[in-house]
Amino acid sequence: MPLRDEKTFTDEEWIAAFALVLPPDQARAEGLAWNSLPDLKGFEDATAEEIAAAGVSGPRSYDGDVLDLLSLVSDSCAERAWRLLGVSPDEGKHRREEFRRRIADALRARGAS
């Protein structure tokens, strides 16, 4: 199967995630910028020739903080984020609550300065 660019999260989901921590205009710009990167799928079945022709060395990777932020957007986003993180729904829910607390603390601290 050839490599294909399939977005894991929509532009709107990225914008919603960044809107939790950024002003609206900045959240829109950041969300669109993040989702403009290739999100290639099909590496598990790709041939060496297909991978070489794609000009990339693998699928896009996400770090835990970005996935935790996306998990706050909706249950659907959370399920996809947890799948990418390789955690169970129970562990994911714990991560989401902990991240929600961290974000609230950071936003309060930013507002106080």
C-alpha cells in the first residue's frame, strides 16, 4: 500500500487545542501551521522504494504534551491521542486530568504576571 498523507487530527481540532493556551488569532495560526506538516500513514506496509520516494524517514511523531493538549479537545481526540501514546483509556484519563491541572496552573501564573 502506498504512503498517504492522512491527518490524524483536523485543523479545527488543532486550533481548539491551541485555543486552550493561546489567544484566538495565535491559536488559529499555530493550529494551521502544526497541521500543515505531512502526517504520513502506511509505513507499516511500505516498501523500501516507497519510503525512499517519500523523502521522509518515518511518520510524524508527536510528543506527550502535544497529545495531552489535544486530549482536552474532545473524547474522540483523546482516544486518538491515547492510541498514539500507547496508553490505556484509564491511564489516558489520568494523564488528561493531570495535564488539565498543569495547564490551569500555568494559565493562572501567566495571568498573575
